[in-house]
Amino acid sequence: MRRSLTAICASALLSVALSAITDRPVAASDDVLKVCLDEDLPPASVHRRGKPDSGFDVLLAQAVAKQLQRPLHIQWFETRLDEDSSPALEANALLSDGRCALLGGYALTQDSLVAPGVKTAKLPDFDGATRDDRRRRVPLGVLAPSRPYVYSALTVVLGSKAGDRHVKDLGDLADLRIGIESGTLADAILMNFDKGKLIDQITHLVPTRSDLLGELERGELDATLVDTRRLDAYRAAHPDSHLAASGYYYPIGVNRAYIGVASDGALIAAVDKVLADLEANGTIEQLAKTSGLTYQKPREPIILGDVLPQILRK
């Protein structure tokens, strides 16, 4: 398949941006920068056997390591999607065990940054894990974030029957068949909107067992509210998709950053400087575009607090 002129230009611009990140070559050093990334989070980070690693967070980690003049090693891990898993504790376990010095794409919420209420936690499945690794518990430390580098927003996605609908707020979905995954933030938002105005239009699906965007594509549902990353990933996997981005973004979203152990403050400070430079020269935005990730700059509040009262007031 021939590459489009737009793709060629984007690649050229990215090469220029990355070459400008530092005036000196990466130092030949044993001080490897180890970064943990989720192996199945397209288009942010993807690790497939026999295929090159890809995604926005992969490119960003490469750019950060180059600026720091350190070789990069990505420690891939797998997120467990079950009621017993805790992304915050699993991230803490990976970092506290020394599997990596930074973990990328971490959601900056008040709950995710509090000191853990338990002393130990199990590691998530990770590339190279042994049987003993899967059994043992790791003493947890205190975590500290870098400055944020991207903002994750929830957006209304429309199916073919509602593709031309103008959506200025959630009330414009009142006559549509709305699908949502149970127990998610989007579920709470839609169920509580305007004192339950949308409840009768909502169909609940089971996370990980349903195909939310697929049902929207097939016309079984008309609209949903999802993270923009999921729409990006779906469109990349289904280039002929007729799903439409409404252009509406829910006003409550979350910044994403690197997270590390608080005792490694020097590294986090160095990474902060690198991220500030990469944002200022447009490299982070270009990396997102190259990866097919919808980019929005980080915004206030840097750390998202308790959103439930805000949701109930909407």
C-alpha cells in the first residue's frame, strides 16, 4: 500500500523534530533508562510478538531517553481487567521492584497518588516474568509524578444513524440509543446527567465481554461516551469505519504523566525539563499525530480530585 503524501510529510517532520532534541549523540552508557509501558493500549503503546513496538508512549520514551543521553529499555507489562486488580498498586509494585524507573501514561488522579493503604502488592504480568515473580508480593514505596504530557478526554461518538447530529452537551443524546460499559466513569456521567434524564435511553454492556464501538458501527446503538484513545484505536483497526466524532468533549478529563518512586527525585526533575522542552518545540504533539493519537495539551487541574460531586451537579 502506498503511503499518502500527508504520512510522508509527517514522518519527515518527526525526523527533524527528533534530530533537534539534542545536539549530542546518545552517550554509550550502561545507565539504561527503564520505562514500563502497557503492552496493549493502542495507539499509545503496543507490543506484539514478531512486530516492531509502536505507539505514542514508545516514541515519547525514545525522545526522552535521547534527550537524557541514556539507552532505553521498555519493560512491557499487561494490565489485568478484573475486580481484584488495582492499576495504582500494580504500577507501584513494578517501580518499587526496580522493573523500571518510570511508568508511562499514568493517570494523575488524587486516588492514584495517595500513599498505598497496604504494605505489599503483587506484580502484574510482565515480559520476562518467572513463576516466582507471579507469586511474590513486593514491598511498596511512595510514588511521585512528572509533569503531565498529554490530556485524556471523554468524547461522544456517534453511529451512522446519528452521524450528522450536532452535540453541544449530553442533553442532545436524549432521543438516541446510548450504549455504555457498566461501572465506568462514563457510565456514572451518563446515568447521573440532569437527574437521570438519559437513563431510559441507556443500554449497559459488560466491559471486556462486549464490543461497544462495534455495536455502534453495526447500528445496534446510536451513541456512546468513550476516551478519545479508544476511538483512535478503533479507527486505526477499522479504516472504513463510519463512526463519527461529535466534537463534544466532556469537561472532566485526566492528565497523563510519568510516575516514579519519590526517592528518585533527580530523575523526575530531569524528565520534567525534557518534557517541557519537547512540549515547547511541538515534538510531543507531532509524536501524537504520527501515532494516530488525538492530542490535547495538559490542563488544570493537574491532578484530578474527587469528580463525583461535579458529575452529580451536571
